[in-house]
Amino acid sequence: MAASPAVELVSIKDGLKELIVERLKLEIAPSSIGDAVPLFGANEGQEGGLALDSVEALELVVGIEERWGVAIQDDSMASEFYSIDTLSSLVVRLLAERPAEAPAEDPHAA
């Protein structure tokens, strides 16, 4: 029985929070990361922002690609790496776009 989309989204959000804490070696509880707060450069007065940098963003890309088996394009970085909400939507979309069968062999490989 497949999980409902709402359950899958919650699971992805929880997974993203765990991934952020583990890969970046943060000393906070994953549950303390708010879904809508900015991950990079928190706005003035906005609590819960992590103020991550570009090196940490690349570490997150690698972690997301490894954990969910998706490929993140460079153009997704600016618009979809804002918060847990936007990142989870990106992962859901990439999972939906992933081909169901194994990728075809490279015709250029010898």
C-alpha cells in the first residue's frame, strides 16, 4: 500500500531536517528547524533561520541526491533552496519526474 502524498511530504520534510543536522554536523534537534524559515541568510528578526552558506548548500545537494536518488540542477538552487517547504516540494517533484525503469545504457560507452 503506497503512502499518501501528505504522509510522504511530512516524511521528506523530516528527512531533510535530519539530513541538514547530520551532514552539516549541527548541534540542534532536527525538529527545531521550522518548515518555512530561511535556510540561508535569515531575514532581520526572523527566528529559526540557519544562515547556511554556499559550501553547506553543496553538501545538502549531495546529501539529497544520495538519499533520494534524484539529480538537482543548478537552476533549482536559487529558487528552491529557500526553506524546508521549498526543498521538500523540489524533492517530491524530482521523485515524480524520475523514470520508473532503469536508465538506458549510454550508446557512447564501449
